[in-house]
Amino acid sequence: MTDLEQQALERIEKRRRRPVRFADDTITMAHGAGGKATQALVAGMIAPAFADATLAELDDGARIELGDTELVLTTDSFVVRPLRFPGGSIGALAVNGTVNDLAVCGARPTALAVALVLEEGLDANVLSGEIDAMAAAARVAGVRLVTGDTKVVERGKADGMYVTTTGVGMLDRRAALARRDLRPGDRILLSGPVGDHGTAILLARGELDLEADVVSDTAPLWPVADALLGAAGSELRAMRDATRGGVATVLNELAAAAGVGIVVDEAAVPVRPAVQGACEILGIDPMYVANEGRLVAVVAPSVADAALDAVRALPAGSGAALIGRVGDEPAGMVLVRTAFGGTRIMDMLVGDPLPRIC
Amino acid sequence: MTDLEQQALERIEKRRRRPVRFADDTITMAHGAGGKATQALVAGMIAPAFADATLAELDDGARIELGDTELVLTTDSFVVRPLRFPGGSIGALAVNGTVNDLAVCGARPTALAVALVLEEGLDANVLSGEIDAMAAAARVAGVRLVTGDTKVVERGKADGMYVTTTGVGMLDRRAALARRDLRPGDRILLSGPVGDHGTAILLARGELDLEADVVSDTAPLWPVADALLGAAGSELRAMRDATRGGVATVLNELAAAAGVGIVVDEAAVPVRPAVQGACEILGIDPMYVANEGRLVAVVAPSVADAALDAVRALPAGSGAALIGRVGDEPAGMVLVRTAFGGTRIMDMLVGDPLPRIC
């Protein structure tokens, strides 16, 4: 690392030690992007008011003990546009997204609640198509859609429909996942190529003058999580699905929570050529582009190869790779070792280059 | 009953026996009003696709067995405008509304998930106020806000904010509530005056050129449900909170589910004078106006007085009354006995006279 890099690291580290404050006057698109602004909103305003230890950990879901059962609860609103895109639609995304939040909490998805906010004038066939898409996705994921709600707002007050899904799952006891538990030497496993979903959405919007055959990776991740729990057991430290903010943001959150450093081997990260090409035209790094069927897992080195084999044996994990490792330092940060042997800092997502991708 | 009334009854009964179909081309405000159009959408499109027995019962929540625990899951989106109104705001409403859906399912509210859809440009102080309102309402209701999500949509694509709350509760075993279980002779208990919430919202919008001191009744109903479970035990047949569509719609749903008739004594229904006055000016019946802190309970005649005393002993139930009784016929319908000794049919809400009241 050069002196300049070292100085940059120290500045970032100093800033990170400050308590998170929310200091903006109004809400901007960046507050919904899943990166730094979202973190400031959640950690600086919402979590302190709700004052719940579970929420304060800012995981994808919360553990709740009810009687003898330990369950996980998670919720997500979906506002993607357009409603339909290559590889999926808002209905499929809403089911898979919540199933995946349960899966990466180590909970077997059981039941979903669906709340719809519909725009007056929405074509009934469009709605019916999304209801069918939700039912189909739920069947594939093995969850039941058990309850729901429907509201309608006036023309112009929503983009066709917004969908909020909330999932309940049973905590799997094979591992005690905790993002604080990352240890030096642990390996970073990524379940497949990055950036497919966000790129597919951008192409579907026609904002890029580009034709490319990219489809969303939206898919349920419980089979991948299940395989990891089986192969790594208690040596599975943490799982995250890399949605808004992409793999880069997830790795930063993990590094910050555990106070460890993470080094990513850029050459090992799978990216489809069409995604790489679109990202180059846009000037964005695919590591920041949202995925809807990819997880990042941290495993002990002793089980890393077995975990990779178990994930690769699944259709949803055939493109999996070990992309990096956990080190002692720089604490709370992610570095990338480039193909040319250099090193650079990979920070959390800042701003919102790709709004409303989920 | 006159011959004309008898003929009207037969026509309605014939129509009700037809399977519910959804036949509209587009979504209208009425589909979100909680009355007939909402029922057609849910029973005619959504429930068949989701194909789940629990959902098909169209209760306010779904029972889920997880291990040895029986829990209830319920979800609701809130799109009320304005965001703040006399007696409450969208944040308080979102917490109480979901707490109340759990309560009337006979479940002690335990945990809530909160999903926010924010409009770009929303004043951060407004958001912060609603976060605090949710935290305060949760403290009063005794539930924890355990997890959440935040999305942002562009200016004009939402009315400031929409809030979706999803609740988990533990099923209370003192009663086995089932709306099908209504029996002739059962009494109808209403926990307080009707129409406060919907009227307060209308007045807050300034659409009525009217000044009246009406505040929303938004409040958690678990204490009322708890008192009813204690006083009536297994003789408590069913509970419903009378939100969209009002008490009239809830009674129709109960009568239809059980195949019984319900007769309401109009003079026994508590209505505040200011609410009565506003409804007369609007030409609407307060029985169709939304409440956010009132429940309707059906109890066996033997425990009706004890149940009423138990509810009246609570601050939230001081205005409670027994307002009617269950009979054999007309099956699936609700009749009102007027103060003048006449009888009329009280059907479900049709259309949406008061949009976006929750």
C-alpha cells in the first residue's frame, strides 16, 4: 500500500468511528439505494427511535422467540420499474426477495404476507399477471402466501403497483450466524455472477441505447443457504443477499460489523461479459449493482472447499466462486486486489446510480 | 317485513349465492374501500391464485403453526391522507391498525415489521415525526418494532409516505374464534361510538365546509380483546375491527360467513353528535364510516352482560354497547330495526365514498 492509500484509509477510518447521524433536510433517492445514505437514515433516525436491540443490529431480518420456537421476521417493499423485465417481474421479485432475506438469516421460509398498494387505473390483467407470478414464485420457493391487504391510491400516486412482502421462517439450528463473528482467515463465497438483476432492469428501461441479452437473476436462495448450512454447519459465519448496493456494500457491512478487513480478489469475481460491457458503458462497477438471486457467505477456511462444492452442485449456484478472504486489517474496510496486482479501497455505495431496481 | 322487502331480500340472496368473480377491466378506488369491490378483487382474483385455505377464509390474519407455537400473521398498508389528523397520524395508525388485526384474531400482539415507501423530497422532520409516532404507539400497545425496510420513489409517485406494517402475535387459547360459529341468539357487542376516524379524516382534509371537534379513535384494541377473552372465554364467537367499510360491512361479512341473519337495533348504536351531524351533511350512514379503535364482538347470550361490563371497565371501551343479535334469517344478511319500528336492509359498502382513510 502506498503512503497516499494509507492516508486515505486513515481518513475513512476516522470518519467511520463517528456515530452515525442523519442530518439531511429532505429525503432523496439515495436514501432508498441501500448504501451510505440508507444506512444513515436507518442507523441515525429509525433504529434509535425504535430502540430495539434486534433492529439495531440492522440485519435482513429479526429473530423472535415465541414459546419454544425461534422464528425470523423480515419485510421489504418493492417499487421496481418497469413492473416486468427480462427474467422476472415485481411479483416474483417480491416473493423471492423476502424468501432470500429469511434464507440468509438462516431461516427456512414458511409463510408470506402480501400487501398491495395499487394505482387507480391499473390494468386488471397486469394485476392478475403479478398475482399469478407471486403464486408461481411461492410454489417454487416452497412458501405459503397466507394473508394480505389491498389499498388503492389515485392516478399518479403510485407507479402501477407497489408490493410489500413480509416473511416468517423457522430458524435453522445448524449454524449460529452472526456477522460479528468473522475471523481472520475466513473465506468469502459468492453464489454466482454479479450484476445481472440491476443490469437487466436498466436495459429494460431503455435508458441505455444498448441491446444485450441480460436477464434478472431473481430466484429463491433457500436451497443455496440450506446447502451451505449442511456443508459448513457451525463453521458458516454469516450470509447476506447482495441486493441494493451490490456485493461491495454487503462486504463493507460485514467488515464494519466484525471490525475486520476483507480483501477481494477481483479476478475471482464472476461477471457475465454482457453485464461487464453494460457497466463499462455506464461507468459503474458491477460490484455495486443489485442482485436478486446471489448471496455472499463467510465460511471458515477448513470448510471453504466443501461449501463451494455444495453450492456449485445446485442449479442456482453453478457459477459460485471463492472471491476473497478476511484479514486483520484495515479494520472495517474492504480492499480489492486488482488483476494487475494493485490494491484499491472498495467503499459502500454512495448516491443512487440505479434507482428503483427492487 | 313487507312484500317488497321480501322480494328485495330474495334478489340479494340469489346474487350472493353466485360465486364471486372479478370482472373489472381496471382498478378503481372502490377496490381499496373494503366493501363489495374489494371483496370481489380478493375473493375473485387473489385468493384463488394463492390457493391457501387460510387466505380463502379472508380473515384479518392467518394462523401459522411453527413447531409447538400457533401464531397469527397479519399485514396492512397505510396510505391515509393527510399524514397527520386530529387524534393521530399515519405512524400511529399503522401500528394500531396491525395490532388490532392481531387482537381481533385472538392473538396477543408481539412484534411488528415496518416497511416504508417514501417520496423523494419528503421533509425529514415529517418522517422523523412519524418514526416517533410509531415508536410511541408501539410502546402503548406493548409490541416491539423489530425489523423494517425503506424504499424511496420519485417526486409525485407517492403522497409523502406509505407505511406497511406486518404483525406477529401469539394465539390466545381462551377462545377458538371462528366467524362461521355465530349462532341464533348470540349478541353483537360494539366497543364504542362509530365513525370517529373516517369523520376526523374528512374534516382534516377540509373537503367539508364544517368545523367540528371530532378526533380519530385510533387506539390499540388488545386490552378490549383481552377483556372479552377473559369475560366470555369459549363463549366468545368472533371479533372484528370495524375499519374500512365500517360496522355495516363487518356485520355483513360475519352474517355471510356463518349463514345467519343479524338484526341491529339502530337506537342502541352509539354515535357522537358531531359525527352524526357530519354524516347527515355528507348523506352517508355512520355505520359505513371507518373506525380505527372499535371492535365488533359476537358473544353467547349467557355471557353478554359480563362481556359488556368487562369492556366498559376499560378506558377504550367506556362507550361500549350491545347493538343487536343473531337470528336464523334472513341468512347471510343484516337488517336494521329503526327507531321508528321499521326494518331495512343494511348491505355491504358499495363504492368508495371516503377514499384513503387508512
